[in-house]
Amino acid sequence: MEKWDIAFPNLGIYLENVPKNFEVFGLTIAFYGVIIAIGVLLGFTLTNHESNRLGYPKDIWWDFAVPAIFFSLLGARLYYVIFSWDYYGQHPGEILNIRGGGLAIYGGVIGGFLTLLVFCKIKKQNLWKMADVAVLGLLVGQIIGRWGNFMNREAFGGYTDGLFAMRLPVEMVRKSDISADLAAHITDGVNYIQVHPTFFYESMLNLVLLLALWFYRKHKKFDGDMMLIYLGGYGIIRFFVEGLRTDQLQIGSTGIAISQMLGIGLFVFSLGTQGIVRMAMIKGLKPRDAVAQERAAKKASAENK
């Protein structure tokens, strides 16, 4: 066998000695966690930069960072554990073991949004305006974070011989991630699987979505517009990518992938909500916030008289 850990044969790329962990003073640290941490840091940096441009209180996003990171991780882990209860119900001691992966992005988004909701109430900020800024940083975290899956040799798809086909030695992946179709392609003399690099697909598609939102941000039509575009855009991205993955979280034994259902649901919700808001704007109906501001202005004007 050639000496490589990860290969992209149709691109002529063969990577040797790609470690999952490294040691610092005897402590083993997973690249998965380091890459996610880098993604989070860069995400908050971009979000803080954009909020400064918009005139938010200085460094407000760094105040939000600590509770957001904690509850996003909690949400991501709970989501994964709940929908993998067949395993964790039998191995409860593994629930807190996140060193080897087991975080679901949808759970992280839910945890982060709920934290933002409470944060905006406390800080007296407009939730929808803040959410429009937050999705930019969130996408940066997702784009970079997916490369943690690359280091872990996980979150891959079924068999392919396409341009981006990725080969992984069988001994370096979890047996539970090897589908029947992949197993059928492990013939005599072959000790690797050749798969769709779905982590790469999602990372690149998220980059396209981020660029689209970045150029659109100065032209948004209403507060919450960018958040809805993110939800719909990522919903479609995840629907496509999840359909290729071999490690889908499914509803019992139905074979229905939860992330695909949620993805298409978010797309429909986003499209419907945007349609309703835009129709209201066309008909001259004012959003709730605008009405409240107008009433406050009239009241202040009357008091001044």
C-alpha cells in the first residue's frame, strides 16, 4: 500500500501523516477542537467588525461570545445525543465525551439563537438586526469548522469516483460510518474507502452563501432579512449534503434523515416569511417596529408642544 493517510486520487493529491491529535506538555489535544475554536474566533471577529460599522455598542459581540459559545456547544451536543439515543441510552458515560466529535450544527444554531434572544432582551437591542449580523460570523465558523471533520475522517458521503473523490484507510474511520454500498467496494487487496468529501462540499457552499450575504448586507430590505436568507440558503445546502452522507441522524428506523427534513422545512419557512413581509411592504403596511417608532415620535412631538 502507498503511504498516505488521506488521498484525492483524481486530483493527484496524496497526504501523508495527517494526525487527528497532537500533544502539548503531555496533554492530548484534538485538531477537531482547535479548528472549531479558530472558526469561532474568526467568526466573532468578523461579526464584531460589522457591528462596529453599524454603530452598535463597542465590542458588544465579545460580551455575547462567552454565553453563546457555551450554550451553542450545549445545544449541539444535546441535539446529537437526543437523535443518537439508541447508542447513548446504552452508553450514558459517553454523553459528555465530545473529544471525538458528536456535535450537530443545527443544535448549535438553536442554542446560539436562544442565547441571542435573551442577550438582546438584557441589552435592549433589536433581535432581528443583531441576527442579521450574527449569521455572517456563524457562516465563518461553519466554513472553517467543517475542516475539523476532515481531520477526524468523518462526515463523509457514499462511494464516488468523481473529481473530488476522497480515499480514507478503513482502519482510520468508524465502522458505523461505512455503509453497505461502501463496504461492497472494499474488494480483495483494497483497504480503503472512496467517498464524497461532504465536509468540503458544505464548506465551499457555505462560502458562496457568505459571499452572497456579504454583498447583500447593505441592500437588505428589512430587519431579519439576512437571517431568513441564511436559514433558507443553509437549509438547501444541508438538504443536498445530508443526502450524500453515511452518518445521517435518522428518525428511528424510518430511514428519514432529520437534517434533510429540517433543511427543507427551514427553506420553506424562509421563503414563506420573506414573501409575507415583502407583500406587506408592497402594500404599504409598516413593520411592527416602525409603527412603534412612529407612535413614540408622535408622542414626543406632542409633549414638546
